[in-house]
Amino acid sequence: MTKIQNSKQQLNKSKTAGLYIHIPFCRSKCGYCDFYSVTSLHQIPDFLKALEREMEIYRREMDRFDSLYLGGGTPSVLTIRDFTNILSQIDKIFSFASDTEITVEVNPADVDRKYLESLRQLGVNRLHIGVQSFDEEVLSFLERRHSRSHAVLAIESAQKAGFDNMGLDLIYGVPGQDRQSWLDNLSLAVSFDVAHLSCYQLTMEARTPLGIRQQRGEFSLPGEEIQHELFLTTSETLEDAGYVHYEVSNFAKNLSAASRHNQKYWNHTPYLGLGPAAHSFRDNRRWWNHRSVNQYIRDLGRGKAPVEGAETLTDGQLQMEALYLGLRTKKGIHLIDFSARYQCDLLSENGDIRATLDKAGLVVIKDGYLSPTRTGFAVADSLSQIWKLS
Ligand code: SF4
């Protein structure tokens, strides 16, 4: 075992894991979506039986969890009875901290106050609503099945149901979108005073229906300059409104509202992912399930883990990932911790690079952290590629 793997294993032991469950169903597919989901809702009962079997297989994989995230797909295609069964099964099989963050993603078209109150009563304490836009034309372009009024009603119903920890997903950089129309979306989102906002730039995967239409030349996305301006506008507007821009795409009213679960993906904390296409990570090993509900149900019917592949990360890959993910967060990278965990002094061989980035206003070093500035955030994915790791 290498020194890094040894120190990673020590570190993994000291960090509490997260549990993710992928609900792979949607009532219809959005044109830009590259997440794994299917519309064959009649398979839900078989999927839920398979999920119970998968939980049994991983009963002893991780000691304890302090976050549970039900994502998808669209978890809100499930009934309250489905949620009751899943949560009671999870509770029987796994061990959780008393203050566990329990998040459920919902589609605005699926939920009303009664449904949301029931989720709240089941112990769900964080709700993530896939709003994407308050603009009817944008919703139609994205092929979302909800309207602006669905989105507004879902937010208000969630607040009445007692969700004080709520996040909204929004998308910018849609064809034809200008700064003002995006600002209108942001200001409406801010007016609800929700705890968390995730703002994603629209990207097109070639295999999606909208990706295919883009390749045919039916539309084009805004150019790099406009995207850059929209990114900076988002950051400035939301920080002015009192949000902390704590990760490239994520904003929280205060740091206690930052997603505990998602932070585990960014700092090499162990997580267990159940459901088709779900990924898991522990020590220096990552594994992932088949991207197929049919195969998932078949494998678990035979008592077999539905794992499609696994990889053991090398020391270099661990370092590179930690650098890449760390520079996507406002806090950045703690230089002494990084050196202890990854056996790599980021500054000793990179003094010139650091000075150049510093001068360009892309990074700062403060209180022992190497952190991106707002402008650095806008090019965060390139920053990590500039460093030479020894
Ligand atoms: S609802 Fe979400 S997961 Fe389902 S198709 Fe749309 S973007 Fe994809």
C-alpha cells in the first residue's frame, strides 16, 4: 500500500459517509438530460424490490452515514407509501447520525402541500426542487413538463409544509437568453428567500435530443463571452443578495445550508450509491452500477451486486482529483492538509505558476488556503490542469 493510500484510508475512517439512492424514473425525458432515467414507471415495484436486496448486500460496507440523498431521475414519481417503505428499510439496515441531512429531489409538477407535508413527517429535512427556469419559453425549449406556476406553487407549498432548508436548481446559458432575462429569474428565486440555489450553465451532450438538434444546426448556445458574463452576473447578484458562492455552481444563505451530501463528493469522503448508474467511493476505490434498470433488477434477482465496473485510483489520480475538486470550491485547498493527505507540496514546484495565477487575479493564498477568486471560479476546470504535481 502506498503512503497516500494509507493516509486516505485513515482519513476515510475519520469521515462520516453519505448514502445516495438513484431513483431512475421520470414521467417524460427532458431534451438536454444525460442523467440515467427511463419512463417505464410500471417497473417501479420491481425496482423497489431490487433496491431492498441491494441494501442487504451493502449492509456492512460503511459504518455510519450522516447524509442521505434521494436523487434521480425524479424521486417524486414515487408515492408516499414508497418513500415510507424505502426509509424504513434504510433505517433497519444502515446506521445514521441523529442529525442526518435527508434530501429528496422533486419535480414541481408532481408535488402539492399534502405530499410535501408527508415527506416532512417522514423525516425528510431538505428539499431540492428542479425549477430550472421561471420562463415559460425556456421551460418549453428544455422540454420540461412543468410550468412557471407549478414552480412557484411547489416552492410556496414546500415553505408551508415546513421545509426551511430548500434548494432550487436553475439553468442559464439557454439559446437567446440575455443578461436581463436571467436576472429576472434570479430575482424571483431570491424573492423566495430559500436556503440554497444551484445555478448550472446549460451544456449539451451529443447523444441527447437537444444535442442532436444542436449538431443539425437548429440552434446554437450563447458564445463563451456571454456565458462568462452570465456566470459573473450570477455570482455577483447572489452574493449581493446574501448568498455564499461556495462552489462553482452552488450558493447557500449561510455555510450551514451548504449541501452536506454533495461536499462528500468534493473532498474524498466515502459514499455509497444504490440504484442503477449510482457510483460509490471508499478509500482509493470507486465502483459503479449498470446504467440499466433491467440489468439492475435481473442481477439483484439472482442475488448479485449490479456493479458494472470499478477502478482503483492511483496516487496521481487522487492528487489530481483533489486539486480539481478543491479549486472548484470557495474555501479552496488547505495547503498543509493537502500535503499531508496527498504527499504533495503544491507550492514548492509551482511558485512561478502560482505567481502568474495570482497576478492574473485567478487565485489567492490566504490563511493557509489556496483558493480561486470569482474570476478563477469562472475558469475553475482549467486551473487544476495548470499545476504540475510531483
Ligand atoms: S426530470 Fe431530471 S432526470 Fe428526468 S429527464 Fe428531466 S432533467 Fe433528466
